[in-house]
Amino acid sequence: MKRIPSWLTYTVLRLVVFVVPLVVLLVIGIVWWAAVIAAALIGLCLSYILLSKPRNAVSSDLYAARHRDKPAPSPDDEEDAAIDAAGSQVAAGPSAGAEAAPSTAARSDAARSDADQGGAPSGQKA
């Protein structure tokens, strides 16, 4: 016989912990919206106190399902990744990013020279 999933057990127990106080409050004669709010608060408190084992089982199952597909990296995989990274840096060359954007010092020097000449800083319209 198959085992009932822990998430299903926990969900049914949470519903029972909510519905039982709701029915009791409605039978007593409390207004329906107040009974729903009170039943939700009662259910929250009772489930926190009474359902710790099913809650832990659900969290363990979720963790196991989330982390089961990841194989542990082997030292060979880490070495291959390091070699690939080093190879891509060498292929790019040392000056690949140097021409794309001027350095901060060069930009501040240009801004100072523009300010000395009374013009707008470089890159801005006067």
C-alpha cells in the first residue's frame, strides 16, 4: 500500500483545525465573519502547537525534493571550470575592457579642464 504524502496529511489536518472551531462558533451563534476570523486565529495557534511533526515532515520532503537533482561537484569539474575561465580571460586579451570606458581619473581631469575653460563638463551640452 502506498504511503500518503506528508503535504496531503498536513493540509488535511490544517483544514480540520480550521473547520472544527468554525463550526463550533457558528453553532454558538456568532456572526459568520467574526466566526471565520476567530476560527482562523484559533486554527493558526492550534496548528502551530499541535502540528509540528507533520510540518517538519513536509519541510523535510520539500528540501529533499529541491536538492535531489544536484549532483555533488567533483574536483575534476571544478578544475575544468577553472581552466575554461582562465582560457576565456587569455583569449579576451588584457586590453579588452580598457578601450570601452575611460578611467575615472581621465573623466575627472577632463571635467576639471572644461570647468577651467568655463565650458560645460564633457558629455553634457552647454
